[in-house]
Amino acid sequence: MAFLTNFYVFLFYFAAFVLVAGLARKIIQYARTPAPLKIPTTPAPTTGRGVVFRMMREVVLFESLFRGNKWTWIFGWMFHFGLLLVTLRHLRYFIEPVWFPIQLVQPFGIYGGIAMVVGLAGLWARRFLVDRVKYITSTSDHLILGLLVAIGCTGLLMKFVFHVDVVEIKHFFQGLYSYDIEPLPADPLLLLHLFLVAMLMIIFPYSKLLHAPGLFFSPTRNQVDNPREQRHIAPWARKLERS
Amino acid sequence: MAKATFEVPELTQYTEVPSVTPGAMAHSAPFKSKEDFQTPLGFPGELVDDWQTKAIDKMGELLGKYRSLRVYMDACVKCGACTDKCHYFLGTGDPKNMPVARQDLMRKVYRRYFTLSGKLFPKLVGAEDFTQDVLDDWYSYFHQCSQCRRCSVFCPYGIDTAEISMAAREIMDSIGVGQKYCNEIIGKVYKIGNNLGLPGPALIDTLEGLEEDVYDDTGVKVRYPIDEEGAEILLVTPSADFFAEPHVDGLIGYGKVFHEAGVSWTLSTHASEAANFGMFIGSYDNMRRVAQRIREAAIKLKVKRIVFGECGHAWRVAYSFLNTLAGPWDFLDPRYPVPQHICEFTYELIRQGKLNLDKSENDDKVLTYHDSCNVARASRMGNTPGGQFEIPRAIIRATCNNFYDMDEDTIRDRTFCCGGGGGLLTDDLMELRVKGAKPRLDALNNVIQEKGVTHMAAICAICKSQFTKVLPYYGLEMDQIVSVHQLVSNAIVLTPGPDDDEDEDDDEPDLDGPNEEEETDEAA
Ligand code: SF4
Ligand code: SF4
């Protein structure tokens, strides 16, 4: 038992480190790389405030995807919104006391879990049913979908079929903050669920899941349309002017 | 009309999404550049030794210079929203013409050499070594992208395949694999001053001819000046405007508008080209060098404003990049944006009621309007977003009585490329051009059938040349494509100057361009 607990302690420290360090590295890399030319997809906002609004519509509503493909939008939005609710619900394991809004969101988190799995199923089905999407799908795309579905299903099973001791789980995670190791319930479903979540955290900075930070750095979406009013020049391009 | 050596698709009422046909366009590739065309641009003359390492190094360099490339290589989730948006896929069914699959040609190399997952588990994430086969695929399919950015409109992360095509072409050029059409043309700009390779005296001659034609036609002396120091406005226009049809009718229109505005203006032999093919090959250096000519001309001619003629990608480079590449423009009149589009100029006059327009002069036509991709999705006109859609339409409405838009899904920022943009307007890519035009022509044909449309107006030299060439393949007439300023030219009622004769000369002038179509449409 001690071995299992220790293994998960190590796993979560490791996964958290990879996630944070990997993402930080990527974000710094994106931020440091200049965008030498103004390339917003027009019509584009002409003010910074407009860009924030455009970005919010992309993040919250998936506006471009909505224009692009309604099915993918429905399933994609369902999955992401579900994931958001589930994540909020899970915050109760990580904070003490549990904030009031997080308490409120608890029941919705369950619907979120269901929406998540249904959305994923729809997205996965497209990978088999639409010949174009099938063509562009690689093994890793299936694996990531599989991983997410498995996380969702194990979670739902614990909620609805095989209950686990949530109090002990909470103690385990609270303990991690202060390296105060508490035993993890040896429930196979829980162990699987947690293992898969750790995997997700580890692959995040090395996979297409980078779309999350990527969106904020996409020049076609985050640039202000004002090239005539304001001269835009990258440091490496300015060097050309001196020669 | 040229005989097709391939099957020309049937136009359909709505463009249907074809099923995936792997390899359908694998045979399509433009002529390769030769040493003579490579060297002036600073590229090696032939495939260099050790090309693979050099290409990877170049890719690394570009990943550090362009955030777009860096982010877009990572961010795609293969959602498929872009897969049915590219006119080349819609026209050919070749899956590698789906934007995401086109990106993947580069992404698989990126993953192999620049990502942990691709180094460790290449098979799993679809990473591949940069082999000769992959390079051949690059050459073929990155020259089946007109950099129209339609895909970027629908992508949840705004991934712009044009950025990736440009980077791929830059990488290929850097190892000696260039495309003849683009690189030869850029060389001509450096040597002679424009894409068509028209020397100064020929331009002067042509413009004198235009002045005579307009005088014969209208009885009013409209000037078409070139290299006139101290003029207020420098007009930079695609060189196709000097010779090709219907481009030249647009140029005639610009002159008439300036005449009515009462401003002095001039063309320049040094900057006798608005096009900038440096963008198509993704080369910042070459794009900058081409753009610098405009700065030089503006300084030399001591002008106060710069106005661009009708050209799509040229307007993108002008509107979005000129300030970056050749600015700052602090020596010009600060009351006007630099540069301005001729449509902005004309529209302003119309708004102020300064143009006397007789719409009935265009009553022989029922018009529609083609939004050129670079104008629609990579630039703006006027002060408000979307002005690039409204201003040209407002001009058309002011100059003719019959106007109908095409299907909403195929105009404005969802417009379809003409099929010849992005450095693909060459005869060695005729099959691609014809098939890629299908989605646009489906929509055009629809308004022809339903609304009785007879002509389509455009503000892009490439679009005009491309449609002139491909319309006949589909059983339409080549002269169904017109310039927006051709409509202005027809409708405008000129104010006679002091030395003009009062009674009009009604003889039909001979406006046929002096040149027949050249072997390659070096328009722009
Ligand atoms: S930029 Fe245009 S031509 Fe290129 S892949 Fe996207 S839609 Fe196709
Ligand atoms: S729409 Fe964007 S994210 Fe989706 S497959 Fe295309 S490029 Fe990738």
C-alpha cells in the first residue's frame, strides 16, 4: 500500500512539474518569437480592446469554428464546456475551505462530466465517419481522445457506480502541498483515473494540447488592424535597416 | 481558347464537397527556377549538397523569426474545420489540398526534428524524415496554395496555411529549389522595374497612346503622366494595367478620376509595379527590396501621397506591410493614410459629390463583384473594419444600375480565390488554375442563371488575368470580367479643360491593347 501511495505521490509531483515547466517553456518561446508582419485575418478590430473582445469570443464561443463546421463546434464546445465544469467541481479536492461558487457548481460538474464524454464521442465518431477528417487523423489523435474518454468514464463510474472515499482523496492531495503523505484509497478505478490524469498532464506540453496557449499567441487573431497608423517592426527586421 | 489536356469540371449550382481522392493532383508542379533566376534573389542556383541539413537549419531559423509559424506548427488539433474550405481541394478532391493536410507536409518534418514526441515516437505522431519524396511533395503542394487565407477564417486558432506555404517556399529557395515563374519575375522587377519587364520608354509610349485614345473617345484631355517631379500623388499600379485587358480600362478610369479631382499625379518608371512577388515566396528580404523602390520613387518625385491601383496581393503588401518594409512615411502629407487605395480615393470623391456619374453608361451590363482574397482577408479600406467589402460595392452601385451579389457563403471574408493567386498564375499550372476556379465560378454561374448577371467586376490584376484565361474553359466569355475602375471610366462625365473642344467626337476609338496575351500572364 505504501508503495502505491508513494508511486502516486511521485507521479503527481512529476506530472505537475512537467506540466508547469513544459507550458512555461512553450509560452516563453511563443512570447519571445517576434511576429514581423501585420497579419490579422480581416476584418479585424482596429483597437486593443476590440482584439480582447475578438479573443474572448474565440475562447468562450469558438466563433471561428462555429463558422467553419457546426457539428465539430457542437461537440467541441460541449466537451470543453463540460471539461470546465468538471474542473471546477474537482477544485474541491484542492482547496480548503471550498469557496462558495465551487460549492454551487458541484451538481453541474456531474452534467459537465456527461457532456464531456458525449462531446468526445461525437468528435471521435467524426474521425471515422467523415473521410476528410479520417485522412488527417493520426494515431496520436485517437490516443488523446481515448485518454480523455477514459478519464471521463472512470470519473463517472466512480460517481454513479463504484463510490470511492472522497475525503481520503482530498487528504491525499492536501498532503501533497506540504509533502505530508497521506494514504491513497487503493481503489482500482480511482488509481486508473488518477494515472490517466497524470498522463494527460505530462503529454500536455508535448502535444496538440498546446492549442490552448497557442490560441492566445495566434497573430491572425491577436493583432490590431492598424498597420497604416502605427509602424510595426520586429527587432530582427530593424537590423536590416541599418545595413 | 486553349484545349484542355485534363477534364474540366462541370459547374454545379452549389459547390459540393468532393470525396477524398488521394494523389489526384500529385502530378502538378510548376517549372523549376534556373540559376539565372535564383542568383539575383540571393538563392543558390541548384539543389545544394547536404540540402537536408540546410533545410532543417533554415526551418529552425524561420521558427525563431515568425511567431505565426512557431504557433501554427504546434496548435492544430486536426479538428477538420478547414478541410472543405480550400478551393483547390473543392476543385480537385486531392486530400493534400486540404489546408490541414498541406500544413502537415511541413508539420511532419517539424515534429521529427523539433519536438520531443516526434523524436521519440515518430510513427505515433506522424513525424517523418525530410526525404527527397517529402521535398517533392512540398514542391508540388506548396505550389497548390494561392495563399488566399480562406482556411484561416474558419480555423479555431486562426491557423493560416498561407504563412506555412510562404515559409516552405522560403526554405526551398534557400536550398536551391525555386519556382521559375515567381523568381524570374522578381528578377525583372530588380532589373527593369516591373513584372512584365516593360522598360521606361515603352511605358511612356503606352501612356501617350492612352491620352490620345481618351481624347478621341471623350474630347477631353485627360493626362496620364509619368515621372513628373512635384506631382501631388504617386500612383503605383500593377504593370498589367499598362497592357492587359481588362486591366488597362481600369488605368484609364484612375486617370479620369484624378482629372475630375483636379489633383496632379504621376506614375513612376522606377516603381512601375505595385505587385510584390516577394510575399509569395515568403522572402522578407526580397519583399523589402521590392517595396523599397516605392520609397525611392516617392522621394525622388517629391510626391505628397501614395495611391495604389487595383491589385489584390499588392494591396495587402501596401496596406499591411509597406509601413513596416519601407516606412516611416513621415515625409508625406500626414492628412492622408499611406498608402491609399484608388477605391478609397474614388469613394471619397463620390461621397463628396465631386464625380458626375452617368450610371446608364453601364446599362449594357448586369454586375456582380468578386472580393479578391488578399483585399478581403488581409487588408482594409477606409476607417472601419469591412470597408474593403463596402467601398468597392459602393463604387459599383454608384456607377451602374444593375448589381447583384453572389451567394453569401462565397463573398466578403468567405470569398473564394480566383484560383490563380499566390504566384500560381502561370501556364505550367493551368490544370490547377482551372480546377481551383470552380468554386468561384459555381457561384458566378448561379447569379448568371438566376439574376441575369453578365459581368463580374474585380479589383485585382491577378484575378482579372486568371478569369480572362479560365472563363472560356467553362464555356463563359473572357470579357465577362471587368475592372471596377472600368465601370467608373464608363460612367464618369468628364469636365472639359480650357483647351478641349466642346463638341464630342463620337467615333468609336480603338482601345485594343497593343499586346495580345503573353505566354504567361505576368500580371499581378
Ligand atoms: S491559403 Fe487558400 S489556397 Fe492555401 S490552403 Fe488555405 S484555402 Fe487553400
Ligand atoms: S481548422 Fe485549424 S485546427 Fe482544425 S484542422 Fe484545420 S488547421 Fe487544424
